[in-house]
Amino acid sequence: IRLATSDAADFSGLSPEPLTISDVVQEAVLKVAEEGVEAAAVTVVAMRAAGAARPPQRVLNLAFDRPFGIVVLPADSDVPLFTAWQADTPADRA
């Protein structure tokens, strides 16, 4: 990823104009309901002309401030398909 986001990156196979990565956004959704579980993820890579002024950097702060757990079970079994547990929080580590 360091090469792709550096000035040495070569995207000439995508465009005759020099390009650089300007933004990468990833979103994941886990929807749990009685009818079942849906999970989806998408990643978008935005590019701009190389040498163009960089847009201001955006910082996203995401806070999970309490312990939580997730277990996804199939309808026909008690064997978990997916489990996750967040036991401590940033406040616990301070």
C-alpha cells in the first residue's frame, strides 16, 4: 500500500494521464435479524491527476466505548459461523 500511495506509484495502465490515489473508503455492514444474517463490504478507491493539489486530509474517529460481543449462528446448527468479542475499551487501557 505504501507504493500505491507514494509519488512513485505507476497507474499508466489505467490512464494516459498520470494518476495518484486521493482517497480510499471502506464500509462494512453486519445486519442480524430473525430472518437471518446479511454481511456486506465495499471498498472504493478514488484517483486524481498527479500533481494536483491534495485535498485536506479527513480524519475519522470511531469509538467503541463499551464491551460487546457478536455470535452468528446458522439456522440449522449451533456451530458459530462467526464470533467476535471486544472486552476492553480505550478507557480501560488508560
